[in-house]
Amino acid sequence: MLHPFTGKRIAVLMGGLSAEREVSLNTGAGVLAAFTTRGWDVVAIDWKAGTSLAQLVEDSGADAVWNALHGTWGEDGAVQGLCACLRMPCTGSGILASALAMDKVMSKRIFESKGVPTPRWRVLPHDGPASGSDALDALADWSMPCVIKPANEGSSVGVSIVEHRSELVAAVAAARKFHGPVIVEEYIAGTEVFVGILNGRVLGSVEVRPATKFYDYEAKYKRTDTKYLVPPELPADVITRCEGYALAAYEALGCSGHARPDIRLRPNGEAFVLEVNTLPGMTATSLLPKIAKHAGMDYGTLCEEILASASTL
């Protein structure tokens, strides 16, 4: 079957202005190399501070955008809206789904409304003191351990696992270095499972065993001792439950194209959806390519399948 963008110029949009710029450049490099190897007419767009993204897209002469951005102003609906205004097909979920998934407060509200289990949570205001001095009073009734993180960042940026109350102030201060409110979440001790979804279909899942406390930015992109188990070493019914919750979360947010919901699993098999990543990493260590490979889809084919889902909406 002929690819819908055969003969078209594809712009791989990477870099961006978020805290995840470095990861985006790595994702973009991988995607660019895959399309180049397969003979596509492909061009790279490195969106840097001080440049006009609209101008960069128009000057590229592209017919579609493969969105390799991560984080704020790339994964949150902003770029999706710009591409829609330019009538430029763009990979990934649409404007609303992207914005909802990036906003952990809104996504949790939607999960709860749809019966998708998610850890207990609370919001601290974005305009609280940068020092985090309000944390002890605001969380006086909150049990430890807990997770504190910015509500509008990805890739575990600004995330802390707090085991003692003496760490609360510093954790909230760290999260407030980023824009938006701070979210406090019950810490779910157990297994980390990540589910790959493409065009409304579960490709599979991976169990991640980080050497660090949790699968943080360092474990994702810096370390070489993180273990990836595809498929997870879990009972079949538990994997089915995780993948079912992941797909339910994807659908609840109105996602499309590719995505990677994140799951935490207690030892008793109780599963919780943490969030849905609508533009998951595509680096050498990223999870979606590992899941796709186990499902029989190589990296280049995955990139092309994601491109096929590009839409102007």
C-alpha cells in the first residue's frame, strides 16, 4: 500500500525551547537518519530561541511535519495549533489531547471521570513561594513517601521522591523552577511498566528496572545500567490489565497517532496510570522503539507509520 506522504517533503522538527531540548535533538537525529536511509525527501528544522517557528516551517518547503519536540511548546498543543493554522499535517495527537496530556492536573481529572485508576494527588499553587516554604503546612496531612513534580513538564523533569517531611520544602522549590502548578502524588512502590500505542492499538509494553530510585531523566538518557524487559516479566493477566488501562487513558484524553502511557504497579497487581506521553522519545534508549521492535516493527517502519498518521487537526 502506497504511503500517504510518498513523494512529499518531510520536515523533522526538533530541538525546541523546553527543558527537554537535548533529548529532542537526539530523537530528531534518529528520525532524520531513518528517513534519509529510506530515501525520503527530508529536512531538519532545529527550532532555537529567537527564531520564528512559523517561518522555519514555511521556509523548509515541507509538506508535513514529523514532530520530534518534547515538553513545553512542542508536546502541549502549541505547535500542533500552529501547524493546524498553517494547514500543515503534523504527527502526534491533536491540539486538545496534547494539551490535556501535558497538563497532569487536567489529565488526572479526566482519568478519574472515566474510571482510569491514577495515584491520589493534590495541587499546590503555581504562585506559591519559590522557596517552597508553604509545603509543610500545605502537606501536613499528607503521608510519606510522596512524589512532587511540575504539573506541566515531561521526562521526569523536576521530579522528586520525598521520603521524609524534611525534604518537602526543597522538593517543592525544585518543582517550582518550572512553569505551572506543582502536583503532589502518592508514591506507588512497585514495578514500572510503559505501554506503546500506535493509532489506537496497543503494540506491547516494557518493564523498566532502573538502577536509580525511579525511572528519572538520568535513568532514561544518561545511564547504561537500566534494564528493559520486553515483554514485562509479569503474569499475563497483569500485563493485560496494564495495557487495558493504558489504552483507556489514551482514549479518555482523545489521543491519536503514537503515545506511551506510564504505569506504576503494586506488588499485589494493582495498577495506576501516571500520565500519557503523546510525543514519546525515539532515541537509541527510548521505550516505544523497543516495544515496536518486539512487535516486529523496525525503527524506520515505526517512523513511517507515525508519519502516516499525520493530520492537520
